[in-house]
Amino acid sequence: VQLVESGGGLVQPGGSLRLSCAASGLLFKFYAMDWYRQAPGKQRELVATISGGGSTNYADSVKGRFTIFRDNAKNTVDLQMNSLKPEDTAVYYCNVATTWGQGTLVTVSE
């Protein structure tokens, strides 16, 4: 199983970014997919989850601002992040079961 994230970068507060995770080596449509993040000096935390059927759950800190999507035909799971805040700055990781991507850095700053 391999996960490859993309789409991180520097954005101003209030801006938007879309992260993407491409998965390979698994029957993608059967697996729940997660996005986590880890800010400097903090523990890794769950940001959003999407089941194989498309049900979603979000951390309270991102509800109403972030949306998780999946495309079972392309084996991808995206995280649309709007109204970004400095406290969203972190390395964002895609996860399925025990497999992690390499992470992509999101920096929210003036």
C-alpha cells in the first residue's frame, strides 16, 4: 500500500488550499480514509474521515471549514480547506489502516 500526498503550501489567513492523496495497492473503495495533521510540538490529530460509502466525520476545530472528498474511480481522497487560520499550520498526513503518506506541509501566515 502506498499513499502520496500533494497540495500543501503557504497561504494567508482566510485563504484556501486543497490537499490530495493518491492511494495504490489496495481495494480503495472498501477502506475508510483519514487525514491527520501534526503541528510543531504537538501530537498528531485526526482531522477528517471518510468511509468507503462516503460518510464523513470532522474534528470540531475544522467543522464547517474543511471538507473531505473521495473518488473511488481514481483512488484519491482530497481535503478542501477553507477559511484557513494560523493554527491550521501543520504537516498533513493521509492515512489508511496502518499506512501513512509522507506528509505535506501547510503553512498559514501573513
